[in-house]
Amino acid sequence: MNVFIYDAITEKYKKSTRRFEERINALGLQGKIIYLQSIKNHKEAIDQEIRNGAKTIIILGNDQTVNLIINILANISENIPVFIVPIGNNNNIAESMGIKNEKEAAFILSARRMENVKIAKANHLFFINNCQITNKSTNLKIDNSYSIYSEKETKYKIINLIDKESFLKNIKSSPQDDVLELIIKNKGNDISVFPIKKDLEIKNDQEKILLDNSIEIDSPVNISISKKTISFIVGKERFF
Amino acid sequence: MFKKDQKFENFTEAETIIGESVLVKGNFESNGNLIINGSLEGEIKTKGAILAGEKSKINANISAQEMMVKGNVVGNLNISDYLAIGENAKILGDIKCSQISIERGAEINGQVSISSQTNKKEKDIEVERIETDNSL
């Protein structure tokens, strides 16, 4: 059984949502719909659907919705395939998975091309795409071996699943290995790349760290690859 | 230019890149290639190759398979295969390698030991200062 999880954003983008539903109906892929805004305990609701025999979890929303569901699935032992239908703006995760819009999403879902993706962890929270911080007084320590300093205003991005911006800069990163990539960007073409094989500690008293363009958390943060792997249904044009 | 130097000219497949505005402190270990355009203090060990660019400032003992130095290095270099030293390079430390090329203008202060892996002959050059003269 397919379980469709609708974010509240689908109310704002009714036309897009309707277009996807029409294609799903035509392909005979209907299933149960859960509206996130009408549920108090999201984890309990998803847990219940998995116990009831959910075969695929289909998320209709943006990066914030995906991050919310990933943080629930990361604490569930079953590995139920997940599919993302991008609705509205801020859909970097779906784009990285090769799902550009809701129009082609139904066909990608019906093809069921699956890839395992490792989930990264920042303290007690999980992220799939990246986390980032912009500030010059950020202290970073990689694999408990070496520290990195930059005097200039610097953008730090820790990548698990590569996004379009990094993909176009030919930066290599795979969400299927046990390595995260730290990208440090200063003005011009001054880019640094460091592999994170164990963990990264970030300390910054002034700025918060942004996970998946969705959630901000306070420093200090310890970032690593978690033991959790989730199967995603992906498109041919994925970035990994 | 040696044929082997051409490898460094197209050296883009690096696992780690240290940009100009970045300082790294500590023990850096890797299995892959490394490009250094910024500063590094500590120790470097890699099974791959290192390209230290013209703006690099390295204060570290270095172990690698191959290396090209175009910037400043203070520390000992232990290169298992090939070491190329560019015209603007300044090295203060001892060097051990199997093959070496030094461009005119490079400065080396230290003991250079070249031990060929193929014929097992070892050449030791003890110097207080090697400074190639590019005015000739």
C-alpha cells in the first residue's frame, strides 16, 4: 500500500498537487493520504501505517517536509522505500534525487528505480542533504585530528547528498559512502574541500547551523554519518 | 619539463583541497591526492600525491608517494616516488625521494637523499644550501 504524506504546503499549491494526483490515478498508484497538519504525533501516525503494511512512503512537500519525515524514519527500524514529490519552492533534496517537478514525479514513482542513501547526523537530529554555517569565527575540527581556521567571512557547507550548486562545480560527494565532504567557500574561486571520515565538530557562539535548509540548531554540533540507510525511489537525472 | 611533471599540471582529481584563505593545524592523514594553496602546520601523511601551489605555506613533515612543491615548505619531505621542485619553491628541511627534478631558481636548505627503487643505488647529497641560479 502506498502512503501519501501531504504537507500543509499542498494547500497553497493546489494545482500542482492536483496534477500529480491525476497522474497517480491514471497509473493506478493510489493509496492512503495522511495530512501532516491534522496529526499531532507524526511519528506515531507513520509508525502505525508501517505496521499496517505500508510499502512506499510518498512525501508531498519541500525540503522541510522531507527533513521532518527523515527524522521520524531514522528512528524506525524498518526500511520502507521513500519517494519525494516536490511541491512549491526549496526542493533541493528532490532535485538531487532526480525529481524536478510534480509533473514527472508520478512516472518516476511508477518506474521504482531505488537507491540506498545514508543519513547524516548533527547532534540528535538527522539530515540528508547538507548543513551549513556562514561566519568567520567558526572553529572546526575534523576526525579529531586537525583543525581548520579562516580569517575571512566564510561559508561552510557539509555535504551528504550533493545539491545542484555543488554538482555544477564538479564537487564529488556520494550519499552512499561513509564520507561527508566539507566545502569551504571564500570570495572568488577560493574553494577548499575536506573529506570527513569520522566526524566534524563545529563551534560558533554567534551563528546557528542550518540543516537541510530547514532547521537551525545551536553550536556546538557534532556531525557524522549515521548507521541509518533509507531506500529512495529516484529519477535517472539524480546527482549521485 | 619532465613527463611526470605533466601529471601535476592537470592535477584536479584531489580528495582534499586547502584553499588560499584557509589554515589547517594538526595531523593530516589521507589515502588520496591533496592540493595545498593555503597554509598547513603539523604533519602530512598520504598514500597519494601532493601539489603544493605557489601561495602554499607549509610547516610540516610530509610523507607522500609523489609531490610537486611550488611554494614554501619548512619540514622534512619523505617522498616514496617522485618529487618535483618548481622555480619559486623554498624548502627548509631534509629530502628523501626516489626521483627528483629541480627547476632553476628553487631554494633548498637541507640534506637531499635520492634512493632509486629500480637500481637500488643511493645518492646522498649533503648540502647546507642549494640555490639554483636562473641568471645564467
